[in-house]
Amino acid sequence: MAPLLPTIHDPSALRHFDRAQLKQLADEVRSCVLDNVSRTGGHLSSNLGTVELTVALHHVFNTPHDRLVWDVGHQTYPHKILTGRRERMPSLRQIGGISGFPQRTESEYDTFGTAHSSTSISAALGMALAAKQKGEDRHAVAIIGDGAMTAGMAFEALNNAGVYDCKLLVILNDNDMSISPPVGALNRYLAQLMSGNFYAAAKNVGKSVLRAAPPLFELAKRLEQHAKGMVVPATLFEQFGFNYVGPIDGHDLDSLVPTLENLKHLHGPQFLHVVTKKGQGYKLAEADPVAYHGPSKFDPAIGLVKPATAPKLTFTQVFGHWLCDMAAQDSRLVGITPAMREGSGLVEFEQRFPERYYDVGIAEQHAVTFAAGLACEGLKPVVAIYSTFLQRAYDQMIHDVAIQNLPVVFALDRAGLVGADGATHAGAYDIAFIRCVPNMSLACPADEAECRQLLSSAFAQDHPVAVRYPRGAGAGVATLPGLDALPFGKGELRRTGRRIAIVVFGTLLYPALKAAEALDATVLNMRWVKPLDLDLLLKTVATHECVVTLEEGAVMGGAGSAVVEALQAADVQLPVLQLGLPDRFIEHGDPAKLLASIGLDAAGIEQSIRERFDASEPAGKTRPGAL
Ligand SMILES: Cc1ncc(C[n+]2csc(CCOP(=O)(O)OP(=O)(O)O)c2C)c(N)n1
Ligand SMILES: CC(=O)[C@@H](O)[C@H](O)COP(=O)(O)O
Ligand SMILES: [Mg+2]
């Protein structure tokens, strides 16, 4: 059989495919996903699980006129492949290449930018109601996973959507997995919906409905409602006002296509429950969907292999080890993750301290307020959360933790640029949004050894403290075995030079030291953004002519701004150059290259300093307009 995929330049080509052609196409898309992800790395298991669903959606719906909104968007590679981006797949998640998530700027088929979860129902509802208001005849379809469905935002949207008469279809892609096994009562409920007899009965009901349609949609609807009344008296989703259909097999195009065709013609908010398998079609990923959730490159014939030499310890691992050691010493410690057990380094902690481990689902807001409740009762919660996901829980951090001055530790992973996931996942704003909150403290270790020590410092406080550290490994400074803390709010003089004082917050200390060698500059390793070590700062700048601040965080309102405010308050009038993440979103790509592209490697730091404070000029002479 001649391959079909090369003939597909946009989904209109597959609208008239028969079932056999759709099945062949799905097989080709699956191979294309596996082939590409094995070369570039990326999200694999979820994409292998949505191949048939994607083919069916583009076959049945008139995309992009009808809107598909993918939740999280980490499962959109089949969608990208079918919407004109197949040939760009080798550039996935690289600088200048296509994104790993939907982006409105990338394609008209990407109707809504996503990457943080549980936004799809809200966005699709907005689109459906906009169409209604504008008199446009189009469908809006939200495709949301069982993990993403656990978030409050998804329920807020269901609650709102259930009362509107509009062309909204919510598809629950239920693979019984989040990144790790799903948690919570909703998961139990979905398992019940899918369980043995019920699933079989529902499948038969589905068939009888399908036989009646089309064109007898009204009859089909009545039949369906009747049948559902017998089998599923009141699913949760019906209680919310949706017409619930399912569960159906999400890999079976013979079920998917006619069901979607039917649903297209029913009125009011529709809810389709499809059952899929993460990793479908690639045995290794089916067997271990967690490992293949977001692998780096690998040989598909062999699968993932352990590297021959042990790689450098990541900050995440440093945190995970510290957490276990501190938990062994202090029985008040509890660890909380909003559905990021692996990414946040909590696997060993869960095994060793199951009674003190809480995966709360994709529910960052709840995670933080839950921690506040635990702290009220004398426990010492550590919330392990990516910087970007703490954005979701900002009010909870202020209202529930900081105002009540509760001793919650925020272990902020993925601070700074994260690389392949791009702007949506960058931990760019935590310094700016935390340092303005009373009672909050914020530490920024320069390396692995400091990370462990500063976590201990944070844990020792009786108020909320965040410790921010980046994705991956740092300078490779070996951690000490004990749980010794560094002094609270104190930095260190790291290099003594002349004229220029470089005031560094975090892991950019190491490129700064390199630049300082070339410039013969002084370097301060501040360790804390808040409280700021004013003694060290003011004493140092008193003997210097200009100040440079450096951080891997948004420069606007960040640690450099804290330094400027402090100098101003102390009536110190020195020129200050603030280096950090610029006021624009940084897209995906190799993190080292991205940092270099914005001048945050050693060469870039040196160059910026030379440009601003001409290093060959005598003291204090800055370029015109340099301030
Ligand atoms: C707000 C937010 N928190 C956490 C994540 C990290 N995350 C990405 S995918 C995922 C699991 C999603 O599970 P599900 O929706 O069931 O999709 P599946 O991976 O099973 O395809 C998580 C926790 C995120 N993207 N957004
Ligand atoms: C889609 C999503 O949000 C996660 O899968 C994320 O890509 C994980 O990133 P890390 O690889 O940094 O854990
Ligand atoms: Mg899932």
C-alpha cells in the first residue's frame, strides 16, 4: 500500500478517507511520532496515546474552522504532523524549531496556546460562546486528560459550561495516568466508570446508538438518553449539565469516528469519555509510560539505556536526597507534590516515608493551602513545586501562607530557563513575585552544595521560605553529607577585584567568576534575595565605582531591582547595570545556547559590563547615557 502520510499537507485531505485509509494513516502517524521523538527527545507516551483520536477529530471536524483545544498540549505531535508540520518535526523543541506545545503563532490549527494544564475547557467554552454570539456556526472541542481533569480550573469550567447551550464538546482522554499514576477520588470514579461490566455494557449501548445514526440523530439521541438512563443513571458529568457518552475505546476508529459524528449533531454541551493507553503501539512505552513520558533521544530498537558513566547530580536529586535526610532527622517534615513526583525528585521520599508523602494531583493552589493547614498544626511542610507552576498558587502563597506567617518551605525547581519546554515552563518570575510579599524569604543557591545547605537554612526558619534552583546540574560542587545550614540572609565575598562589583544571585555565579577574572572585578555571592545582605552589599560597594547585578530571573523587578532599591535607600549613588532575563519570552531550545543568546554566559556578561562600564576607562567614567 502506498504511504498516505506524505500526501497529507493539511487535514482536509483526510476528510474523505474511508475507515481503512484512516487506520493506515494512524499507523503511519504513530511511526512518524516514534521516529521523530527518538531523534529529538520530547513527550512520547502521551502522543502515542492520542494518534487515533487526532486522526478521528481531523476527519470528523472541519478544522481549523472548528476549534480543537488540547489540554497541556504535550500530546499534540500527531496533530502537528497532520496539520502541515510533519517536515518540521526534526526541529521539535530546538532553537528556531517548532514548539513541543500548541502555539497560535505556529499554526492556525493551534487555536489556543497551552502547556500548563487544565485550561482547555475554559478556552473552548469561550470559543463556543464567542461563535454563538457572533452567529458563526462552529464547534469547539476541548481534549483533556484524566490528570489535567483533576485541577480546580477544569471543574470551574465544567461548572460554568454546563449551563450554556453552545457547540462545546469536552473529550476526556482517560489513560489512567498522569505523569505518574493518577491520584484522588476522581481517578477512582473514572476507574469505576471504566470497570468490567459497566464498560462492556456501555460499549453495547454505544453500538446500538451508532446503528441508529446518522441520519436519525434525534432518534439516536433519544435512544442514547434512554440507554444511558439504564446504565449510567447519573454520571458526575451529567450532573454538571453535560450529555455524557462513553466510555469508548480511544484507539478504535470504528468507535471513535461514528461517535464523534453523532456528537457533532447533538445540542448543548457534550462530554465524550475515551479510554486510551499511554505509549500505545510502542511496547517499551506501554510497559513504562513514566520513563517514556518525556525521554531524551534514544534508539527505538533498544529503548532507554542507563548512561555508561554516572551523570552529574542534578539540583532535583540534591533536593530529593536532602528531603530524605531531613525527614529522617525531623519527624515533622511532610513532602507535597502537585503531580510531579519524578520531576521534583520525590520518588525515594515516597518509598521511604509513604505516610509523610502527599501527591495532591495537578492542584497547585490546593497544594499550597493544604501545606498551610499542615503548618497550622505544627508540621513542617515542604512544597516541591516548579517555579512556573507556583504561578498558579500565588494567591494561596500570599493569603494562606505568608499573611499567617506559616513555616512552609517552597522547594522551587526549574528556576530560570528550562530549555526544551520553552517560555511556558521558564521559571522567570519567581524572584520578582516572591520578594514583594511580606514574611516571605527567598534563597538562591549558586551550586549543589549550597542548595543542600540553604534548604536546611530554610527548614530551620519559623516563617515561609522559598529556595530556587534550576533544571539539571550546576557547577558540580559536591554536597556535604550533613544537614548544616548556611546563615540566614548572609552572602559571601567570593572574589576581590577593583572598580566593578558584580552582585550575583544564584547559579550564574560561575560564569560571573569567569567574567570577573577577565575584568578583575569583585564578586559577591548573595545567596539570599530576601533578606538582602545589606552589610555585605553596602560595605563592598563603598570601595567600588560601579555595580553589576546578575540573576537568572526576570530582570524587571527581580533581585537587581532589590539591590537598586537598597542602594537608593542608603543614598549610595553608583551606576548599576542589571543583568538577567529580558522583558520578552524566551522560546524553547538548548538552555546553554539560550543563555548565551541573551548574554548570560561568561563571554556575554563580560561584554555587557565592558560595553556599559568601559573597563579600560578610569574609575566612574561611563559612556554617555549609560545610566
Ligand atoms: C498546571 C500544571 N501542573 C503540572 C503540569 C505538569 N504536567 C504536564 S503533563 C502532566 C500530566 C497530565 O496528565 P493527563 O492530563 O492525564 O495527560 P497524559 O500525560 O496522561 O497524557 C503534568 C502533571 C502542567 N503541565 N501544568
Ligand atoms: C508537559 C509538562 O508540563 C511536563 O511534562 C514537563 O514537560 C516536564 O518537564 P521536565 O522535563 O522539566 O520535568
Ligand atoms: Mg492521563
